[in-house]
Amino acid sequence: MAALNIFTDPSRAFVSEQTENKAWLPLTVVLLASVAAFLVYYQAVDFAWLQDNLVASMEPAQRAAGKRILTMKALVIGSLISVIILTPLTQLLLAGYLHLAAKITHSGRSFGAWFALVAWTALPSALFLPLTLAQLLLSLNYQLSPEQLNPFTVNQLLLHLPSGAPWQSLTDSINLLSLWSLGLLIMGVRKWTQRSTAGAAVIVLLPYGVIYGLWALSTALSAR
């Protein structure tokens, strides 16, 4: 019911005991969905085409060596490790930040409660699995790069920058699923701290503004 409420009635979810406990449940769902998506992708994709695409920006003399390194096993292991490590680490860091920010407003909730809130509001990212399946089914000859698995990124929806373009990584990292999760988190912070929507948005979006601001500055400088 807590998971269903996250999608259909977030206000009810944020007053549920489940959203202050059991962070392992939504975290496990997100991890399993991401792992399954990458396993399906690497089994289905035209791997010879993918290798050629990944080494296309290398010098011709280096491409053969690049292909020997970028084997299917190496790419699968790298993707799974990044998911299994970075997903919980990112949620832990965000929960720690929100816990510290909430102390300023004298919120009595524990770090564990904030971690659970972050984990529950990240549930929309589990939709990455059906999106991956749909993209593979719609692709031509299963020739699809990893950044094309989510069709709802800023780049895929609006810009259509090729792989390796200066702004491609940044614009592919901003997508509707992550914005959905941020919106839910803002609602949760507002509910738990009794702040205004604007105040909750500032708290939640501040670290993202810093990170993406620095990323955009670095990209702009390197593209000059």
C-alpha cells in the first residue's frame, strides 16, 4: 500500500509508518529493476555495434585495444557495480543532508527515517526497467546505446545530441523519472518539516543546483 500510495496518493504515503521505516524495501525494488534492465539490455543489444559505437571517438590505432577491454563481461560488471554501489550511496548522502537540514528546523526524525523517505520517493526510477524493455522492442536491430534506454531525458526528448557531444552526458542525466522523484521528495520534506512548498523545494534542490551548476560550468569551459 505504501508503494501504491507513492504513485497515487503521496500525501497519504508520507504519513504512513512505512515511509519512516523499511528503507530496504523500495531500495531493493529500485536496485533489482536497474540490475534487470542492464542484464536484459546487454543480452539483447547488437554487441558488435555497441563496441564500435563506444570506441568511435578513439584514435584508429587504439580501437582494437579498446574493444579487447570493452567486453560484454566488463561492461555488465561495470554497470552492475555502479548501480549497486552508487544508488544506495547517493540515497545515504541525500538522507544525511536532509537530516542535517531538518535539525535546523528542530525536526525530531532520525537519519533512518530520512533515508527511508529518500528511498520511497526514489521508487519512480524502478520504471527504468519497462522503459528499457520498450526501447529495445522499438529499436532497429537492437542497435541502442545505453543513454537511449531512457527516452524521457532532456537530451532524448529535446536536443538529440550524439554520444560524446559536450552537453550529452549532462542533458541525459536530467530525466522525467528523476524529476518525479524530486517532486515527491519536496512533498515529503514539506509534510515532515511543516515548511512551505518553496522552502521545501529550496532545501531539496540546493545540492542539485550546486552539482549541476558546477557540471554545467565545467562543460561550458571544456567546450570553448
